[in-house]
Amino acid sequence: MKQRFDLIIFDWDGTLMDSIDWISRCLQNAGKDYHCTIPDNQATKNVIGLSTSKAIEQLYPEANLDLQAQLVDRYRTHYLSRQLNPNDLFPGVKDMLKQLKANGYQLAVATGKTRAGLESALKATETEDLFCITRCADETTSKPDPKMLYDIIEHTQISKDRSLMVGDSVFDLQMAQNAQISAIAVTCGAQAAELLQPFKPLLCLEQPTELLNFI
């Protein structure tokens, strides 16, 4: 697999940042604040990767549109109550990104986060300068629609067959399939290997830093 790719596109939450349990708790706390039926931990993890509005729609189907909007706002309030820092990245991730960039790879992010949320996370983890382009759900379409990947590929002018998606959810892998690019799964985030392997990733890694052994 060495020298096979020029562009590596990462999901953020659960792939680079160890944030899945926090997101899950915030999604549940938003529902508690409005006395909704609270989804279990795995149900909340299974929607991470979607845009927040789509995640809320799936988790709280009994809520009308007004309540769903309130739940989205309350989720963001809970999420932003925690101050992020570089230690919120998975161990070794920042060094991995630096090494990949030094080795000539173009790096990008395709995330279900909002632009404001991603910019805050990039600044807090001191990783803003490592990516040539980032795309967020509120400025394009939610995963698994491939538009985020199309935007990144167009910006970098790198062909699909030289592009790789790395993610921790079925939405990441579905998005890669829809864009007709290769993907590698990681199991440190939202979903286990048995859920990810049916989407035929090239590899299913326990940690993102294992990527350095293969590319």
C-alpha cells in the first residue's frame, strides 16, 4: 500500500479526537433537558458522523421540528461547556499528522461537525496548519452523501484513485463508497469492527496511528 495515495481525508470525532463518549453524553443530556425518551449509549454512538440535526432527528423521532431545533441548540451548549486541548486527540495523532505531511501527503478533514465546532477543535488541538482543506456538514451535505469528498478532491486536484478516506463510522465508509474512493476504518471511535467490515475497508485498524505502518 506504500505510495498508493497522495491525499488522506480524515473524519474528526472518533478518528483523530477521542470525543465519542463526550458527544454521546451531550446528545443524551439534551434530551434529558426536554424530558424526552433518552437513547442508550450505542444508539447515540451510531449517529455520530451525521450532521447534528440529522443525528437529533434519528435519536428523537417523537420530537416535532421546533423541539428538534431546540435539542440541537441544547446539544451544542452542552458540547461547548468543555474546554478542548491537545490531549483530547488520540495518543500520537498529532505526531502522525506531522509525519504524514512531512512525507508529502496532502491532509484533509471531512466531518459532521459544524464549521464553528471544527475551527474551535482545530485551534484547541493546535492542528489548523496540518490540513490543506476541511469540510463540514453545515456548509455542504451530511454524510454519507459524497459531496464533502468531491469538494476536497476538486480543491486538491488529486484523482479519486489516489485519495483515501479514514473514519470510524459506517457513514464515513458509505461516503467513501459513494465517492468511489478507498477507505480505511478505525475501531477506536463510534462503531466496532463487525459493523465497519461489511463496507469493505482496505484495513480495519484499532488506532489511527497504525496508519503509518501501511502508507
